[in-house]
Amino acid sequence: MATLKIYLTGILARFSALFGRGMVVSMSIVLLVGLVAIAAIFLFINSAAPTTVTITSGPPGSMFQSTAEKYKKILARQGVTLKILPSEGSVDNLHKLSNPRVAVDVGFVLGGEVNGANIDNLFSLGSIFYQPLLIFYRGESKKLLSDFKGLRLDIGPDGSGTHSLALALLKANGVEANDGTVFVESLSGDSVRALLDNRIDAIFVTSDSASIEVLRELLHASGIRLFNFIQADAYARRISYLNKLELPRGVLDFGKDIPAEDTYLIGPTVELIARSKLHPALSDILIEAAQEVHGTPGILRKRGEFPAPQEHEFRISPDATRYYTSGKSYLYRTFPFAIASLIARIVAVIVPAALILIPALRAVPTIYRWRMEYRINRWYRGLLDLERQAFKHWADLEKRRELVHRLDQIENSVSKIAIPAKFGSLFYGLREHIGFVRGILLSQSSDMPPDPKVVAEGPGNSEMA
């Protein structure tokens, strides 16, 4: 340690000998500011992309949960771990996302479910698929939702998107709990049996609250009808977040002709909602996963229809907008995720630091030269004053002696200035001008002031007696 200290001291001494103490101080200040700026930028940006992201999905067995599992496999190929947090459904997902105390990054949320929730710090990464509302019922064919008035309805568990959407649609048709209609609690694992056994008259389901197996069983159950929204166009016109969807006859099962007629459904789109702090790189790979999962054609969607930057209650994320416009950033498109993240982190630190340091370092020589010139030139004010006083009081020998004494003080102070060799011309120029003023003050003539040119050219100046 002592050897290193001696070595650094020697370097500093050589540096001071070459450039002077002023340059050392200037460089030290600039470097210190640069290091502080780099540290601040590094801590503020926190540009390293996380390798873990948490998604709030839906109940076990639901389409939301199965979709999250597909995302998990795709993200694993990029070296990112997707943690899946089960939930009661879309409404529960929105509550978790809007609650900063819940450790979650993204989640599935149905359109139309904001209902006054605080979404200031939430963005949409895009709509990813349609979420049709399916109503299965027993008995005679029903044409309108108002036909369900006074019946026993299972509208899904509280906290699910099904429950929220069903309540809104029934209310729009004049069906409410206080008019004889009974909203029963969702019968976990027994919904189909409850419908078949006449314990309930109808069940409202969507894929966020019901498993695929339940939906398949309901579609194939004997004596169970699927409600046909003959007013689908009107619902889509009146309620902005709803879409008209069509199930052509036999599209679900050709052999059993399910459905037995062209059936219209309505439903919102499911959006992938993220907190505003989600890293841009994670936003990219999540949308990329959504493209892989939902970009293929299906019963209710066309090829490439999803994901789509459809803006409803949630603002589209700026990172998502950039992705839909130009795709993944160059780094993440060219390099593996881990390497791209490292490069991005380095660039995020070095580029801002360079923008600060390069102009600062370029300004150092100018600042340094100004400081050296100032240390020399500030004495000229005193010299000019002495010269004016000398001409003003030329006949007063006592005053001239006083002025010579003041000049001696100036010269004594100037001799103590530490100036690097490269600024020697300025230093010796000052001393020459001190000598010039001294020549005027010590001139032997007392009749009139000497000619400044004579004083400057003639060496024959003698001291005043």
C-alpha cells in the first residue's frame, strides 16, 4: 500500500510539473463530477432487464391459466422465468395490478372492467384474444336476456370477469337481484350437474372463470342450450368494449352438429396489462409470446388479428407502440436476451456519461488557460494605476517613492506565482511590464515625464537618489 501511495504521489508530482496545480485541480473536479454522474445514472436507470416476471392469471384450469403456462414456456427459451400467480379472474387481476403492495408485473384483464379503479400506473401491451360470454340454460328457447328475469342464475364467482360482465348486461336488460331473480354462488366443480339437476336455470361462463373441460361438457350436455345473442350488433354498438362474434353451425363439432345453428355471441377482448415500470425488454418478449400464442387463426379470430394495439380504458404502453411499429429493438433482435441486456446496460451507462464527460474534458484546457491568464492579467490593473499616478504626480518626488514601494510589493507578489513553463511568456511579459513602470518611476528627470518609448527602449535607468 505504501509503495502504491509513493507511486501515485510521483505521478501527481510529474503531472503538476508539466501542467501546474491548476490543471490537476481542474481535472480532478471534472473526473469527480463524471464519476458521480455515472454512479447516479447507473442507479437511476437500473437498466439491467430482470430475468423474472410475475403474471396474475386466473383460476386453475381456466384459459387464462393455460395461456400463462404457454407464455412461461416461451419466455423460458429466452432465459426469463415467468411466475404464475393464480387469481379469481379478470377483476381480481385488475385489483392485484393496481395494488402496489402485490408483487405482480402483468396480468390478463377484460375490457370494460375498470369501474373507477386507479389505472394511472397501468398500461396495455395490447388486446390478445376475444373473450365470448357463453350462457347455457335449460328449458325452452330464449331470445332475449330479459327472458332470464326471475330465474336462478349462476353468474360466476365474485372477482371474475364473467360476474362483472353478466351483472352489467343483465342490468341493461332490466334484470336485477331484487326483482325475483336469484344470483347463486358459483358451484365449484359442480356447475354442469347443478344445471342438469335443475338446481339452477342458467350459467354464465367465460374462459377466465371456467375450465376448458367445463365448457366442453356444457356444449355436449343433453338438454342444455347455448344462448344466441340475436341482438349482438346492437350490443356492440351500444357498449364500446363489446364485440360481435359468430359461431357458424357445426364449427365446434361437425359430427354432432354443435352448434346446431349459426350462433352469435358477444364479448370483450382480453388485454395484457402491465405496470408502467415493466422493463422494455420484458415488454418486447411478452408481446412476442402473445404473437406466438394468439397470432394463429382460431374459431373466433383471424390469422394475425392478435395481439393488437387496440386502446380502450387502458393506454397503450409506449414500449408496446414502438414494438408494433418497428418490432423488437436491434440488440434484442440480434443477440440472446442475456447478452443484449448486458450490452444495453453498458450503453445506458457509458453513453450518458460520455455526453457529460467529453464536453467537460474539452472545456478543461480553455478553463485552465483562462485561469492562468487571470492569475497574470489581474496585476495589470495595479500597474496601470501606478503608471497613471506617476504621470499625475511627476513633480512630487515623495509620491513617486511611495509608488515605487507599491511597485516593489507587486513585484514581490508576482515572483511567488507558480506558473507552468508553457505559460512562461505571459509571466515574463508581466515582469517586463513591471520593469517598464519601474523605469518611469525612477527616471532622473523631474521637469516632465519621460517618453514611454524611451523608457521601453533605453537601458540607462538608474535608481532615484
